[in-house]
Amino acid sequence: MTMHSVYMCCFIKSNSKTKDILLVDKHHKFIEDHGVRLVKSFKLATGRDLFPLRQEQLGTGDDLTVGQQLFSAPQIIVSHDGCEDPLLNYGNRAALELWDMTWDEFIGTPSRYTAEPQERNDRSSMLEQAKVKGYIDNYQGIRISSKGRRFMIRNAIIWSVPAFNNGKTGQAATFSEWYFCD
């Protein structure tokens, strides 16, 4: 089974507002577990919250799960697995829009493709530093969308994410500062 078959994402209309809702047929537990893993590992690594969880909605009729809140967060949140050539395994709505990709296109893409070939050595060095230290912040670098649009990310935080299913530890990144270079 590929990662593409694990996730489904769609937009549902509710009360005249579009809400981002993660739908994950039989893999709902994986999506929620990964969302919780990202939130907890960020807090453990940095001592800060990844984003303000809307706790008041948890346990009410308007529940938004951690996974749904993560997908709807305004900042970019991405992660990749711990393989030798890491594959993207999560991107929230903001990340999908920035990289000009659908969920199915994004998931399973080698994460090195988020940077141009001439930027990949710097990217690899940064990922190694984050692996050794547990996290780094204030990272900046040039990235490229699927349509060739170059953009600079600034003040990115990269941290280690614990493995699941006996896999290797992956990494995640978040940032809210970026601008197109072209």
C-alpha cells in the first residue's frame, strides 16, 4: 500500500463556511496519531506549542480533532519519514497551497524535491543539524513549488518526530514567513 492510499482530504461546506476536514476512511487513527505526534514532539523539542489548540472545542458538538486543527493551521506544517531518501508524509492545507500540489501529489514525494538541486546540500546539512540537536530554528532557504515558483522561507523550525510502526525517526518543519523570489 502506498502512502497515497492512506490519506484522503476534502473540503466540506458547513454553515456557509468552508471547513477543512480530514476524512480518512479506515486510517483515521493513523492521521490523528500523526497529528498528536507532531504536536507533542514539537513541544518536547522546543518547549513551545506548535499552534494554539482549540481545547474549548474538544468534547463539544463542534469538535475539531487535533488532526483537523493541524490541517487548518495558518502556518506551513510538513513532515517526512525517516527513510534514507525521506518521503513527505504530511502537509497541511497551507503547505499544499504553497507547493502547488494536491494531497495525493504531495504525499510520497521525496522531500528533497521541495528544494532545487543547487539548494539540496544546504538543506541536507540543515536536516542533519536538526537531527543531532533535536531541533533548529531560524532556518532560511530557497524552496520551489511543483510549478517552478521559487520562494524563500524564513525563521523555519525543523524538529525530529518519533517513529511509528517500528520505522525510523522522521522530521517536520513549520514556518509562517515566506515570499516568492520571482
